[in-house]
Amino acid sequence: MEDSKADSSAPDIDSHQGAVPRHVAIIMDGNNRWARRRDLPGVEGHRAGENAVQTVIRRAGQRGVEVVTLFAFSSENWRRPPEEVNHLMGLFVRALGERVNELQENGVRLRFIGERAAFGEDLRRGMADAEQRTAGNQRMTVVVAVNYGGQWDLAQAAAELARRVRDGELALERVDAEALGAEVSMADLPAPDLLIRTGGEQRLSNFLLWQSAYSEFYFTPVLWPDFDADAFDAALADYAGRQRRFGRSGEEVERLKGEQ
């Protein structure tokens, strides 16, 4: 049950009540099932999923979304068969080369979050180059989570705070939710307003555990390669019909909105 007591870590409600979410995060699930239903190899599902990525990014830009974060490769995905992982990495490298120019032309900034050390040098260099080339773009930001896990994210944030305390840069009593939140990935971006998961599953799968504390969740049975512009619009429409409370009562939310 939500508590009406104010939460000092909750976002400012006045800046999160628009009909269009500022930040949409997406768990892109269903590529393999899409391929199996068509008697195709799994890599074809991932190729079709890459096309869906472009469709959703374009639609998000048209709808005024500022940030889109995509869960492309989790830290748990290394458990998949080696041939599938190799195909995924190959697709990722090719997509970087093919799509960065389009993102640059459309004013889209590209960023990556996750532990990059496990990737090959070529891929790490390509990611860094793509980030550098698009760093000045301001129309929209696309964040790609690769070798990312929410527990890893929190652990590395806690380790950074511990290092700062050890080195005398931060007093122990200053270690709080605000300090931890400043060290997690995307701390400089608005938190996700809407988190979409395709493919029918209803779980976070270790994605943005800290950042999604106040997100609205939208689960759809549509497999990711079939998640088109209309499906994205349906998610936005569902979001627009919700009342976001951030721990407040519904009456308090309406009162605050009336004072704006």
C-alpha cells in the first residue's frame, strides 16, 4: 500500500505529470520466440528486433520523449549459447557502424551503460567513438544498456561511496539515498517515467532497479520485433491515463496539480 507520508527521495511531482513521459525505458523481450514461431534461426529474431529499435526511436522523437533507454544485453545474457552471444555481438557492432550517422543527422545523443570490460577492443572502441560523435546532440538521448545489471549498478555505486569515505572525500554520515543515487548509472538524466516490457513476462529481470523506483510499468504480450509505432503509442496512451502519486494520496496529487 502506498503511504501518503512524504518521501525525501521521491521525484518532484510537479515535473512528472505530463501526458508524455520524459524518459521511457524498455526491456526488449521476445526476439527468440518471434524467430521460433517462424521456423527461423534465433539471429533472425535479433535482426528483426534491431529494426524495431529504429522504429521506436523515431516514434519516441516524434512524440516528444527526451530519453529512451533500451535493455540490449544483460549481465545474465552471457549464459546463453556461445553462438547466440557471438551473433548478438556481431549485430551490435554492425548496428553501431550503420546507425550512428542517422542518429547524428537527427540530433540524437547515444550513450551506453554497463560493464564494458567483458567486450572486445573493437566493440569498446566503437561504443566510445559513437558516444563522442553524438555527445553534442540535444534533441533526444538514447541509452543502450549492455552487459548491464541493476545489482551490478548498485554494487559499483556503493563501492564508489566506500572509496570516497576511505579516502576522506566523504563523511560516513553523508552516505544516504541521495549520495547513492548520484553514483548509479544515468544519475544526470531524469528517472524513467515509463518502463515497458514486451513479450508477456512481468518482471524487471535486474533492469534499472534503483532508477525505476517510481516508474509506471507497462507489460505487453507483443513480441519485441512486432512492437511497432502503434504499439508504442498504445503504451504512451496507457501512461497518460495514470495518476502518478510518488507516495502521496490521490487527493493530495490533485490538490498540487490544481495549484499549478
